[in-house]
Amino acid sequence: MKTGRIITEDNDVKAILQNCKTVAVVGLSPKTDRDSYRVAEYMKHHGYTVIPIRPAQQEILGEKAYPSLDDVKIPVDIVNVFRKSDQIMPHAQEALRLKPKVFWMQLGIENQEAAKCLTESGIDVIMNQCIMVEHERLCS
């Protein structure tokens, strides 16, 4: 089985952003002033399929929302997480079952234990980077 990597190099991040088009956003807020909403809206505007993961929401950004990653039954390229670092592990465990190509922790979020589990299972990990900022910087 392929081992995943912790991705830090610009060319690797750019390749992910160019080749991965379905993004499940964990912690996507329905509030338009929140970072998670603005980032997901940006990604959707730039051609990505956004899958909101947010309990108790039916729809966000015009897309069907799911209570958890375990409820998503379609292939996902990137799991993009807006949760505190100490809340990452349960989402990482769900991601192990979903098997995305990349587990992306937003700016300010890092969890080495989760990263180790994910990479050992063949999932690449990006930590402490904003997917929108990186897309603007590398793909615009």
C-alpha cells in the first residue's frame, strides 16, 4: 500500500489543487461572515465541487449538507477541515473510511497524531495552510 506524505512543497500543493476537484468541507458554517463559508464559496466559484459537512444543516451554498464524512457516499478528493487542532482526530478517522486523496487542515490547524494515521493509510496531509490562499497564490 502507498504511504501518504505530509505535503509542504508548492509544486505538490499546486498539483493537488489542479488535479483534485471534489472538496468535502468539515465545519462549513452557514454564516456568510465565517472563514469556512468564504473559503468554500471561493472554491465553488473556481470550479470545485463543494460538499458541506455540518450537522443540523440541510444545505449550505446551495449544496446538500451531510452530518459527517461517514454520510458522504461519493468519491472525495480533498477533505478540508475547519475544526480546532484537538478536534481533528475523529474527522481523520472518518476520512480513513472515506479514503480521500488529501486531508487538508486549514490555517492554524495541525495534528501530528492524525497526520501519522492518515499518511500510514496512504492519504496525503496538508496542515496549517488555507486552501483558498494557496489556490490564489499558486493557481491564479
